[in-house]
Amino acid sequence: MVKGVSRRVIVIKSPDQHLFEEAIFIVKEDALQSGGVTGEDIIKQAQEVADRYVRCHLKKRLLPRLPAPAFAFLGAAVTALVWYLTQYL
């Protein structure tokens, strides 16, 4: 069931759709009526929020993305090295 509620929304399209396609912001009813705030100000703030979100959630990884077989090989190599050092040293 859909009620007759109307909302003002801002849709920010992502320039790089690798992370997200678009961000949707719901604008408060009194944001434009209170004065001193323009539509451009609201869009600028929405873009800043989207940029901050992306920067926060894209921290550099300590380990690069390696395929699972590479991790299995590295694990086996480390295990063999530890086994060798405990047996012969």
C-alpha cells in the first residue's frame, strides 16, 4: 500500500560505478523553507557526505588481494618452514 506522502530527494550519480551506482538523500521538509540554504548548498553537502563515506570505507588493505591458491601456497610454505625449524634446529 502506498500512502500519499511526498518527499524531496537528491540522487547523486557516482562517476565511478565500481563502488556504487547512486546515493539517495532525503531532504528535510523545512530545509529550503528555513532560508539561507539554497539547492546548490544541499547538493554540495550531499556530495561531501558521499565523498566522506567512500574515503572512510576504502582504507588501504595490509595484504593485497591475492587469489585463494596463493594464500594456500603461502600457508603451506610457512607451515613447512616452521616444521623444519622446530625439527632440525
